[in-house]
Amino acid sequence: MSGRHLLSVDDLGREGILEVLDLAESFLEVTRREIPKVPALRGKTVVSLFYEESTRTRLSFETAAKRLSADTMSFTVGSSSVAKGESLRDTVQTIEAMGIDAVVVRHASAGAPHRVASWIHASVVNAGDGCHEHPTQALLDLHTLRHHRGPDLHGLRVAVVGDVRHSRVARSGVKALAALGAEVVLVGPPTLMPESLEGWPVTVSHELDTVLPDADVLYLLRIQRERQSEALLPSLREYTARYGLDAARAARLRPDALVMHPGPMNRGVEIAAEVADGPASVVTEQVTNGVAVRMAVLYSLLGSGGTVA
Amino acid sequence: MSGRHLLSVDDLGREGILEVLDLAESFLEVTRREIPKVPALRGKTVVSLFYEESTRTRLSFETAAKRLSADTMSFTVGSSSVAKGESLRDTVQTIEAMGIDAVVVRHASAGAPHRVASWIHASVVNAGDGCHEHPTQALLDLHTLRHHRGPDLHGLRVAVVGDVRHSRVARSGVKALAALGAEVVLVGPPTLMPESLEGWPVTVSHELDTVLPDADVLYLLRIQRERQSEALLPSLREYTARYGLDAARAARLRPDALVMHPGPMNRGVEIAAEVADGPASVVTEQVTNGVAVRMAVLYSLLGSGGTVA
Amino acid sequence: MSGRHLLSVDDLGREGILEVLDLAESFLEVTRREIPKVPALRGKTVVSLFYEESTRTRLSFETAAKRLSADTMSFTVGSSSVAKGESLRDTVQTIEAMGIDAVVVRHASAGAPHRVASWIHASVVNAGDGCHEHPTQALLDLHTLRHHRGPDLHGLRVAVVGDVRHSRVARSGVKALAALGAEVVLVGPPTLMPESLEGWPVTVSHELDTVLPDADVLYLLRIQRERQSEALLPSLREYTARYGLDAARAARLRPDALVMHPGPMNRGVEIAAEVADGPASVVTEQVTNGVAVRMAVLYSLLGSGGTVA
């Protein structure tokens, strides 16, 4: 990783992605030790600045930081001086002035982490900004795929199913998959597809059932119930009927196909419980790899060049 | 402790209880040192998963974990993805996938910690489930009693006063006291007694004043104000008149009687302020012992067999 | 520092202030190291007990405690048993019984930290009580001034501008500035001046524009929007017109004048954005010094006499 920040998958490029994933592999080994910690970032402070609550993402980053022996602090919107109307800029400059090394930012507005990066000297990691990007999710997904399919993802057929239009997971994921040579097909109703696909290295299908038999990976996105009130979805029931991965559809998958989901899952909506818990699902592996990948990202940004372990 | 979890006092039995209490005694000594920490659980991670907020219980467990050099993480309902409708099972499996060693669970539903234990490989400690059990509270209460009355509790007369019907503290406490030979009498209005007492090794009284002179221990339960709206209590005033421990009643206790309360106290309702702060009260000792007992429980479940200190 | 607590600037006196500031200077050096931590308070536990949320003050104290290697715990009102109606006294006695060494208290009632100090043996630091005091803010402000103006503040002309009436920052600041020989003028509309100034070593002005050219320091207080509904302010627009520090007014300041603000700032109300970010502003230095000063305070109260670093 050349830069000081991880704001987008674009910051990494193919080489940068591979470097992080190699490093993540060694940190995955660390997390399996009797004492799963290394002193790599001792004395560093990592702050999570979450303007949208996401306990799972926050805990994953904080666990990663602690396993590297960094100190962690949490700054969540509900309990922050945001309520007092302080600007994002003043908040991050205040946090930086306390003496911190990295800020992990989650924000509802696309581009917020980029603005934060322009204001401070500490490293910034984008932990999800609006409908824009979520680069560490893409990295952990790649890491999980490579564990099952080997380092070369060329020609791997990945179907990303659901509300692609509003999904930062999909945006970062497509870039990262394409960088490693996978072929992505986006699947979902037209109302949940991006308005323009110019520049997206993907194909599109509105029929899950035709895509199903050839997919190596089915990547299911979380359906937000509020899409119904926005008239983008007729009903959850209808969505599930056409795009939900139930046991019948799962039976038509290739024997070695993988089922992935960024979580939290809506069981019974985009994925049936028995599929979520079934043998093709690697959902909990994704979570485990998330900690190792975030260790690699934090170490790449903050490590002083010493040995990792 | 033989098992991987502490879900109920039943998991321990008399021998298990005594083992934990002996261990707690040595940890109590640790907490009095200039640097009250031991490296016993270094590299282990303990997560508190509280679906009902209880800062005092959560802090007690987290203090215990930190004094054992474990890392701690907090996952409370208000800030969790529970709001997004994620199932308890997905939440705990996600937490476990991040690489943790124990989950301390507080939940409004009886049996929730048992379900959690069936889903994950990490150790589970029940920190209170509905009206069911709160085993570490029972252990810290026993520890406090033994400090004052010696190791043998045979024949000790303990009056448990108040809303026994809804009390997990009472349920765990009665089992633990009986296991060590104490005699328990439940005291309170009929509406606040359990519907069936089959299998409870207790007697029942509806008159505090008749029980008072013979009790070695008066264990007062917290009155929830919402019991009034449920028509289980005529009024707090009337409850206090009949079952509150005021100075006049305290004066009728045996000179060496102990007054206990699990906290937080409703001063002026189940206990008068002057009694809460009086010489018979061991309420703050209960809190202190709570940390030592929880250190013992966490160490019993997670310790690798090395020396404690 | 002679006492066990820091409740008011009065606890320190001139000598005590100078001692803390000297110590803060050496801790500021610590915070600039590659690993900005010292083991000075290893094994000590510092609890922040915030009945009013203030993430910036809480994080500053917790960062200070962590850089001294103390353990930290947070007890904020939203998540505390305060909601269950527990008294302040029972809450602090419970926290103390878990075995802690210092409590950092923020409370809406003037005098609350003093009451806490009367109930427990642990050290108490006042992190802001009602409209009364906020002593560590005053100390960090002095530290910032001395960095720019040298150790001797005699004759320094400091204008404190805004809602002095409701400001604990002003109350502590005036005492501390006077103790070191600075001359303070309070500036603001009559409705926002204290009802009585008896005993305050200050002068008063209702015209910022006449004070401006001679001030060495302009200390702007945060305007609470709720003062409008209390009829203490005609409108924010009018306040800004008369007392806001905009670019035109800033241009009339002495070339070496400093602009200070305790944060969080209302940009466009008491201070214009370009002034907040301009060369005279030392707002982020105040934040940085806050961590060093709080390290000095915690070390003075809890340090065992060993060497600091």
C-alpha cells in the first residue's frame, strides 16, 4: 500500500490488493495462536468514528487493532458532540489533536472519509460511506474466495444479487473482483440496479434462475426493508420469490459453489435459514477473515517497518 | 467446574461452588495488591453481550476480565445490530467468528444463554436471563456470607424478602444457599411469590415481622415499580409498610444479622437509607466480592491450567 | 497538589497550578514519542462517570489515563442505572467497591463532584459541574497561553467573551488566570453576565469592539442556542453581529493576539470559520495540551512517587 489512507479499492490496485491479502494471511495465523496478539502497533491509537452505527464492523476493526496491541477509542454518533451541531471537520481535528494515528470512518454520506483525509494527518480508513465504497469488506471477501479457490481468481463467475444500486459493498466488491480477474454478473430487479453501469466491468441479469447453474459464487446483498416505502420494491415476499436463495435454488448451484453475504442477514428474505447455515455458506469465514484483513490494513498504514510478529 | 459454560447454579453443584469460592478468595487477594492484575488470561477476549442494560453487572465482569489481563469488548442492545433485526444466533456466531473466548450474556428471555451456548464453541456465562437465573450473583452472595460466617453455612437462616416471583437473583440464590446447607425462607405478599414452589427447598412467610427476630441474614430484593401497574402490588407505600426494612425493624434483628441487597437499591422502598448505610449492611462488600467471584468464574472457564498468579 | 481530589481551581492555588503545568510539560514530551506511553499508573483504574455526555472531554481524560497505562472504564448516563433511579451516592459507592482509583465526574449540578468526593476514598476529578467549575479546562488553557507567552502571565490582557453567566469554563478560567497575574475582562450582553461579580477579579465590558484592540487573548465561549428560548438572547444573528469574532474584527486584533475556544465551536455564531482556522487560533493546541494536562492531574493524584517516565 503506497498511500496513507484506504478510502477506495482504487487506492490499492491489483498489486496493493495482493500485498494486503498476503499480509492478512500471516495475520490469520497470528489470530490462531494461543495468545493471538503481536506488538506491531504498540503505542498507536486507532479511533473508530462511526456516524452510522454498525457494531459488527466497529468490533471487527477494534479487535484487529487490539490484536496488533494498538489502543482503541470509540466515537459513535449517538454519544458524540454531533448532537451539539459540531461539524465533521471540527470533530476529526479535535480527535486528531488528542494524538491519534488512524481514524476508521463510517458515514452516511459518500465521500465523507475523503474529506476527513484532506483535513488531518492521521491515516483514514473508509469503513463504509453512503452508497459509495466499503473497501475492507471487498478485501475480506477476496481473502475468503482465495482460501477456497486458490490465489488466482481469473474466470471465476461471481453473481452479486440484490440491491446493487444502494450497495457500497457491491461497488467496492466489483472493483476488487475485477482487479483479480473474476467475472461479475449483477442480478436483481431493474429498480435496484445502478442508474448507469458505464465503467462497471460487469454484466447484468434480472433472472436469478438463469444465472444460478453457472455461478461459482453467489454473493447476496442485504435487502433494506425501507426500499419498500421508496417504491423500489413491490414487496419483500415478491423479492424473495424471485431473488431469495432458498433451498430449492441452492440445490441447483454447482456442487462447489460458495454462498456469501456481508451480514447482517435477513434470514427468510434474501437467504433462507437453511442455506445460511448450509455447507456452501462461508458467511462466518468472511467475519473471521475480516479481522485478519483489517489487521493487515492497519499494519500497512501504521506499521513502522519492523517485523510483523 | 467441569463444563465449558456457567448457565445455572445447577452446572456447579456443591463441589463446583466450593471450588469457585476458594479460587475467588485467592483473586480477592490479587485485587488488594498495589497492581491488582495477573496475566492469567492474557490474549483471551471476553465479550459482554447485554440485551438488557445493567452497567453495574457489565462493569463488574469487565473489571474482572481486565484484572486477569483479558481483552474486553462490549456489545449492548442499544448500539447493536439487534435494531436491524438480526437474530440472536447470527449475532453470537458473528461475534464468535471474530475470535473470542467467552461471552457474558444478559437477556430478558429465560434460557437465552442456554441457546447461545448451543450455537457456539466459546464459553458462555449467564449474567441474568429473564426471571430464570443469575448464577454469579448467587456465588458472590455466598462468598460474602462465608466471609462473615465462616465456610460452613449449615443451619444459617436466610430470609429472602420481596418479589421472589420475578427474581432470577432469588432463583439462583436459593439453589446455591441450599447446596451449602443454609435454610431459606421466602418472605413477601402472595402475589409476589412463585406460582409453584414445588422443588424449592424453602419455606414461605407473608409476615416479615415474624421472620425478623430469627433471621441470620435478611436478603432484600429490588422492587420494580412496574409491578404496581401489573396489579401485583397495591402501592409502594403499602409494600414498604409491610416489607420494607426500616430502622425500627432493623433494631429487631439479631445483633450479628447481615443485611444484603443485589443492587441497585430503592432507598426508602425495600430498604431505608439508614439501614442501607448501617453496620449490618454488607452491600458494598457484595460488589467487591462480585469482581473476585467473576475473576474466578472466567479463570475456571478459560484458564489454561497455568498458575493463577 | 496537596489534596486527593481536583474539584476546583481553588484546590490548587498558584503553587499547585504551576506544579501541574510543569508536570504537563514533561508529559507533553511523552505524547510526542514514538510510543507515547509511560507505565506510571499501571494497575490503576480510572472511571469516567458522565451524567452529561461530552465525548471530547471524556476521550481526553481516557486518552490521558491510557497514556499513563491505567485501565479505563466508562459509565455514561444514557447507559447507566441512573435510569433505574439509583442515587448518585449508590452509583459511586458501587463503582468504588469494584476497586477503582479515580473517578472523573461530569454532572449538570454544581457541587456534584464535591458530594462524590465526600462519599468515597478514590480520587475525584471535576470534569465540569453545572455552571460551577471545570478546572482541567482552565489548566489546559493556561498551559496553552504559557507556550505562546512564556511562563509569566502578569499583565496579560484576556477578554472572555460570551455567556459568562452559565459558564463553568469562565469561572475556573478567571480564577486560574488571576492566580498567575493575568488581567481579565468579561465581555458580553448584560443578560449573560453573572448576577453578582463580587469577588471576581475582573472588569466588565458590553462592547467587544472597544476591548478588541488591546486584548492579548480573545477567549470565546460557546453560545448555547437554548439561551434564546430563555429570553437571554434576542437572536443568534444579533449576538453574532455584536459579539461574534468575524474576519473584520479579527483584523483589528493585535498582531500577536491569540484566539481561544473550549470547543465545540459554533462556527458562524461566536466565531467565523476563517478565524477558527486562521493563524491566531490555538484551538487545536488547546485540545493537544488537554491530554498532557490531564495526564499531569491524574499522575499527581494517583502516582506512587515513582519516576514519571
